[in-house]
Amino acid sequence: MAFMNNALDSVTCGTVLVNAVLRGVWLSSPL
């Protein structure tokens, strides 16, 4: 169960990081 929680936290953290990067790219784009 602890491993599953760790995996879920990793996925959530990764998703948040990807969203932050995509948002930064979108905001810095001329479009």
C-alpha cells in the first residue's frame, strides 16, 4: 500500500510539473 501511495504521489508530482512547464511555454509563446 505504501508503494502504491508513493507511485501515486510521483505521478501527481510529475503531472503538476508537466502542467507547470506547459503553462510556462504557453505563456511565453507569442500566441
